[in-house]
Amino acid sequence: MAARLLLFLGWCWLLTGSPSAAWAQTTPLNLNLPPQAMPAMPPDTTRALRPDTTQASRPDSARAAVPARRAALPVRKPRVLVLETEAADRAVLRRYRTKLVLPDSLAVLREVRELVLALQGQSYLTASADAMRWRRDTVRVQLYIGEQFRWARLRNGNLGDGLLTRAGYREKLYREQPFQPQEWSRLQQRILTEAENQGFPFAIVRLDSVQLRGADIEGRVVLERGPAIVFDSLQIVGNTKTKKRFLTKYLQIFPNQPYSQERVQEAARRLRQLPYLQLKAEPEVRFAQGRARVYLLLEDRTANQFDAIVGVLPNPTPTLGQKRVQLTGDVTIALRNLKGGGKGLGLQWRKVDANSQQLDAQYSHPTFFGTPLELDGNFNLYRQTDPVNAFQTLRPRLQITYPTARAGRVGFFTEWRSSRLLLVDSLATALPQNIDSRFTAYGLDYVWTTLDDPFFPRTGVLASGQASVGSKLISRNAELKEELYQGLPLRTTQVSVSTRLERYNRIGRGGVLLARVRGEALFNRRLFLNDLFRLGGLSTLRGFNELNFYASQYAVGTLEYRQFTGPDAYVFAFVDQGYLRLDILTASNDDAPTGLGAGLSFRTGAGQFQFVYALGRDRQQKLALGAGKIHFGITSRF
């Protein structure tokens, strides 16, 4: 229960976060109507604000007595607000939650002003506070609400039907409907946005042929497009090896195309997604002779990576010839922005334990054939030479990704997976835990991020998800008896889903709280051990050996506090809580392992050094200092 409660709280914290949204207000349209009447100042306010010019002429004894008299002033009493209006308007007034008891006179003025603005925003354009009478602690306001104005008709002046449709205009929405200034302002903004994305950044929208019949407004919406503008070129300012040709294709800003303000705004967001570039300022646009030139202030970021991590793990059950302490290794080489064209190449080798090794290779090719698409190729090899469970798995993958500035990165992939046994007991009377199989899958991959820094984030959110479905085919092993496969479906449908959510929040000065939830699930009628997910260790569940757990479904929640002492130096403490489910043909169980620990990370002359000490607890392992796991390594970027 504790594990599930921690995961639930982590999910709730990720989804809620802290309220930090800002609401924008637009200025209501002025249709030559009378301006709103401002309420009068209370009679004692002007005297309270008038500077004291008599103190200089008083004797010293009188000046000394002034602070004493001010200190003896009584405490301000609350003001009672009474709204007086016509009987027919009282029903309208009841819709608004107006505070009738306020702490002082200034609060009364603000409350009346907000009420008048709210009425005007709801189509009562002539609403005003005509008079205010102050008597002791009571303020009586004579409020005029007036008629609710409405659209008689809003006609299309000179705009194309397609532009108006994309801007959200429907004639029925502006026929005999309440006139709301903010809604009209939003329609203007949408029309301008469509125009500036079609090559007219200096367009103007106005209301023409306005007719006012009582409370009915009729008019035409007219667009003055201004001069047509096309893109000229990209100009890169700064020290970078990135080629302009690549950025032109990546940002989709081509010469002689109609100017688009949306493309310029997206350029900044898309450039921030590149780990090897740093955008020093917002893109700048200069217009001349009907052309727009975009200037980008860029600098290269040290993003090429070389990792060498060594793990020191106690061996609780050493066999003959094995040591009580075993070493693991993880070596990663990642080259980004090769020759300034945005291409990437990665290679990772991992020695999980004495009998297991893993090799990963990746190649990334952006702007494939001049399109915004990105082509990625991955290859994974896992080999386990355990005398009991010896097998080898190959998993190549091909993916096409469409990166966007607002909606994240959407990818479609196909994956092949082939697993075969290395050691087979021909005298076995039952199927082994591992089996020979092939699997072909097709799926979707999605990544969305608002992280402020790809390497040392302080704020932002990272969300990713993946889903695939395919056909799994079990191959008969010639060394096993054929009757062992009796009743076993050899062809089945297999579904796999995964997700990852991360949220970074600043706490105090230099503090960052990371909340993360990640999980995967595999669904198939017959699962074997070499089909399952492997987790445990530094990258998934700290406090345990690398890839210590097998799971058909799992979820891991993490809370980690980082205290930064420099731009890339921090100490941290963490807790990892997992829930694992194993469901295969020969076994079924679940577990809730917990990992906790602390560490530090700082930059040295050789690279970024990281040290982690973690303890783990599950059904087979208790929290004990003697069972702690130590990981340390150096990440070198160049």
C-alpha cells in the first residue's frame, strides 16, 4: 500500500503543480459611446493625501508632538458598500459577487471600478457609477446599468471566406448575439494572426460602416492588408559551426516564401530543443523592400558526450571462482551535430554483471530529403551467458519523427525483435523460462518538453509516451522435444505501452525538486523471461544491481531534491518507489522495491563527476549499509 500511495501522490503532484498562469485582458472597442463614469473620491481621501506644508513653520515643541498625535489616530474601520440601482436592473446585479464590506475607502473605489468594468465586458457598454455618497462608514453608489448591446449583424467586408473561417468567424455567432468587446477583440487578433502568417505582417483590422440602432450594432469587418512580404534569408550571428543550409530546412524558413510570423516564433522554440545550440536572444526580423531577413544569435554548446561509469556492487551469493565484490561498467559515446548538419551518432556498451552485456547504437538524420522529418535508426544487442538462462536478443528499430515547436515530437516506428537460446537442455521435460521467438511491431512515439536546459534543468516538464502492437511468433527449437510445444499458441498479438513524466520546480535559492513517474507494460497471452522488461540500477531503480528485476508491468515514482552550488554542480537526495509485476508461463508475483540515497555531481577538468550511494529494500533485500550500492563516473562533453 505504501508503494501505491507514493505513486498516487507523485501523479497528483505532477498533474497539479503550482498555479502560475497569467490572464491577459484586451481593451474594449470604443464605438463613440459615452466613456464610463469614474466614481467620485471620498471626502476625506484628498485631505489624507495632501502634503503637510505647515510643519516647517511650527515651533520645535509642536513638531515633536506631531508623531505622538499621529500614533494616537484610531484604527481604520471597515466601509459598508450599498449599491442603488433601478428595480429592473437588480436581477442583473445579483449575477455579480460584489463585496459589500471592505477594509477602507480605496478598496471601495476598486470594487466599484471592477464591477463597472465587468458589466461593460458583458455587453452593458453604458454602465457607470454616477454618484457616490459617503456618510460615516457607509458608501452609497448610484449605479447605472443600462441596456445590453448586441450584434444586429456583422458582415464580411473584403476578407476571403477561407481566412474568416480559419479565424473562427461564423455569421450566426454575430447575429442577434450580445456584443462583448473582448470577443470582438479576440476575433480581430485571430484575423491579424492569419494575415501575418500569410505574408501580411502590417495588416490592420477595423469595423466599417457602423450603424447603431438603439442597442443593436451593425457593421462590416474590413482588413487592410498592407504590403506583401516574403522571406529573404537566415543570417547567423555568433560562433557556431552549424550550417545555414541545415537551419533553413530545420526551421522551414525558405527564401521567397510568404512571410509567416508563426514560423519566426516557432524558430526560437525549435532551436531551444537542439542540445548542441544555445540561443542567446530571440530571433530578430528586419524588413526592407518587401523582404524579411531573420537574424539568429547562436552559440555552440558542448554537447558531444563521453561517459565512463564504474559500479561497485557486493555479491551476496558468490559461487566458486567469483569475488564478493563485482564491478559493472557503462561506456557511452554520443556525437551530435556532425559537420554542422545536425546529424547524430551514439554508441553505448554496458556490462551489467559477470554474465550479461548490452550494446546500443543509434544514428539520427534530421531534415531527411529536405523535409522537416527526422530519420532515426537504433540497434540493441543483449547477451546473457548465465549457465541456467543463456540467450541473446537482437532488436533493430527504424523511426521517422516529425518535430514541432508546440505539439512536441511525434514519431512512427517499426521494430523487429529476435531472441534465441544459447544453451538448451535437450532432456528437459518442460519448456524453459526463455524461448526462441520473433516479434515485429509498429507503433507511435511522442515527446513533449518545456525544460529550460537539456542537461541541468531547473524548471519545466518532460512528457513522453510510446505504444506499439505487433505479431509475436514462437520458433520451435530443434533441441527441445516437439511435444513440449503442444497446446502453446505459436502466433499471438503483443501490445506494449510506456510513459514517462518529469516535472522540475525551483525551491528557494538554488534548490530544485524533481518529481518523476515512469512505467511500462507488456500484454501477451504467453510471456517468457526473455520477453520481459529489465530494470534496476543507476538509470531506473537505484539501490539495486543493474537490471536486477524482470517485469511484465512496472511503475517507478521518484522524488529527488537537488541543491545547486554552481551552474553545473549540485548535491542531491532521492527516494525511488517501484511497483513490479511479473506474469509469465512458469511464475507470477509482484513486488514493491524502495531505493533511497544521496550523491553529488560537479565539474572537473576531465568532465562532470558524479557519485551516488544508494540503499535498496525489497522482499529479498533489507535496508543495510553493507548492501549499499556505489556508483561513480565521469561524463566528458566536448
